[in-house]
Amino acid sequence: MILLKKCLLAFFGLCAGGIIAAGVYAFLAIIGVFVRLMGKTGTRKHIFLYETVIILGGVLGNILDIYELPIYMGPYIGTLFICVFGLSVGIFVGCLVMSLAE
């Protein structure tokens, strides 16, 4: 009985996370963030790459959020990773804010 309860909770949790992620991506697509980025950067010919990266980002983000996989990179590589990650997130948030402002 306890195993069934845990399995149902995991299933509903995954479904809820997937629905929220789909809603966020739909919102970003509707306000035109992705289209505007492709237009500003001149990379419209890589639309399939954009689609693939967006889908993989959502799926891998959900998986890493659920399983919390520890990744040891050492002190220097970890710091470099955090810097690159922070810069990437900052650029994305800036683009999102500019798209909302327009």
C-alpha cells in the first residue's frame, strides 16, 4: 500500500511538473521571445536546433530538479561553470524582460 502511494505521488508530481513547464514554454512562445531572439541574432535558419534545445532544456530541467544529481567538478571548474551558467541565465532574463517590455 505504501509503495502504491509513493508511485502515485511520483506520477502526479511528474505530471504537474510537466504541465507547469509546458505552460511556461507556451507563454514564452506566445509573447514571441524565441522568434524575436531568432530575428535579432539572424539565426532563423537554425529553427530545428532552437526547438531541440528548448525541449531538451525543459526535460533535463525537470529530471535534474527531481533527482538532484550531484556533479563534482572541482573548485575551479565548478566556479567557471557557475559563472557561465549565471551569465546565460542573465542574458535569458534580459531578453525575456525586453520582450515583455515591447
